Amino acid sequence: MSKLLKFGPALPAVEIPESSLAPDWQQARPRAIARALERALGRPHGNWYVVGESRLLGEEPHHLRIAGEDLVVWRASNELIIAPDACPHMGASLADSCVSEGKLVCPWHGLALGKEGHGNWKRYAVHEDGVLSWVRIGPEIPETPLPVIAPRPGVYLEGVVQLEVGCDPEDIIANRLDPWHGVHFHPYAFATLTVLDLDDDVLKVRVAKRLVGRIVAETDATFHSPEPRSIVMTIVEGEGTGSVVETHATPIEPGLTMVVEATLATSDRPGFRHAKKLQRFIRPFIERSARRLWVDDAAYAERLYELRNG
Ligand code: FES
Ligand SMILES: [Fe+2]
């Protein structure tokens, strides 16, 4: 650690648990990961699924598959509409429809379909949270009328990456519940990583993230799952306190999952508010570093899926 050059404020001294001095493979606790995963999978979700980054969902219709359902997604007068991707007349796919006055015009016989629906063909409930869009597939659960979203910073620079991984959502969550792989599996990203605290609901780590070469930013971060298909990292001490990385795992079908990861970076440095003007230039940097980690983590999650499925 002495050879690393630290950027940003010093972190408060904490007692490093003795167990954290052992080699990572001895520290890693598969049973603790399994318990935390079980807790996460038991949380309410209200049948909500992340669809993707809101700004990328425009007026052109396109097809999406979520939880085994084929869906068509488009916007009419800025309102997001998600409905079954099968015309109620004879089943044509609507993803290649022309749009007229906000309605899809079925390519086979011209039935116009909009938010009012047509017989049993009805749109799904949607929610836009300011960064991501969600769809509810399944009945409304009164206790969870909206998606369960962890607190976000008030002002932030954002970046969102999206990729398909050959596994189930629980494998994505399990990967994030294993902090002990950080330094060995992503040596280009993390210089040190110490688990400070661990219970079945929240995991706290002290991590030195590489900025350039030996220059690192040291932060304390927590991981928790607000609902079964999401896991959120929140910086609680150090540079960027309050920033979050939300990882959402949306099932496409068994063995195939769409990962949507939103990084919302904030800072209490003076002038950060003005940094919002730089959003368009900073987005590619945020997304590039998230995507790089996901090359490794997708392989990890796919391996978990293989092991679970023999
Ligand atoms: S299949 Fe769509 S109008 Fe006939
Ligand atoms: Fe990882």
C-alpha cells in the first residue's frame, strides 16, 4: 500500500478485522455470499423489471424480451409505452411497425394500436425513474406499487452500460456479493480491497481504486440489494461520497440476463454542480470503465450459472 499515491481526502482510521489480513481465498466466505443472496432474493419486487436507459428509448418501436415475454417498446408524445409484441388480429410482430400519430400501424393489415389498447391487447405499467425505465410484468402488488430504488445523489454525472450475460439474475447478484475477487480478478481496477463489515444485508469494504497507475482513490463503500434483481454500491466515505452504482439484472429467459448498470457519480467538491455541463464528455469515461469490469464479471456470473446447472 505504501507505494500507492492516494488522491482525495484521507479516510478515517478503522480497525481492520484480523480476518482481513489473511489471503483473499481464505477470507472469501461462500456461505456468507449464499446467505446474503438468499436474503436479497426474498425481498419484495412488485413484479418490476428494468427495461433500459430511458434516454435511449425513443419514438421508433423496437422489440425486447423480458421474463420470457416478447414486448414492443416506443414513445408517443414522450410517454413510454410497452405492450405485447404480437398484433391482436393475427399475431404479427409490431416491432417493425410504422408509427402514425403515436400509434403503431401493424405491418400486416394496418390495425392501429396505441396506449388505449385493443381488446385483450393492453399496455403494461411502466415507471421512469429519471435514469432508467421499468416495466411491471405480472399483477400489481399493493405494497410495491413502484420499483424499489435505493437513494440516489441529488446532483450527479451518469453513465449506463447494458449487456447480455448467459446466466440468471441471481448469478449477477452473487458476483457482486463476492468482494474478495476484486483485486485478483480486476487487478487493473483495484489496488487493495478490505472487507470491513459483513452481515446478511449490507457489506462494507474499503477499496483503493486505480485512477492512473499507482495513483488510487481510496473509498469506503457499501453493497446492498434493495430488491432481488438489483444490487447497489454506495460510496459512504472518501472521494465521491454519495455516489452510487446500481446494477440491475433483468431476466430475458432462463440462462440469459440483461445487465443494466447505472453509475451516478457525485462530489462535494466546489463547482461540481457546474460539472453537469460536462456530462456528455464524461459519460464515455464512466461507461468505458464499467464495461471493462463487466468483461470479467460476465465470465464469473456465467461460470456460476454453469456450476448451478451441472
Ligand atoms: S396481424 Fe395485425 S392487422 Fe392483421
Ligand atoms: Fe467483479
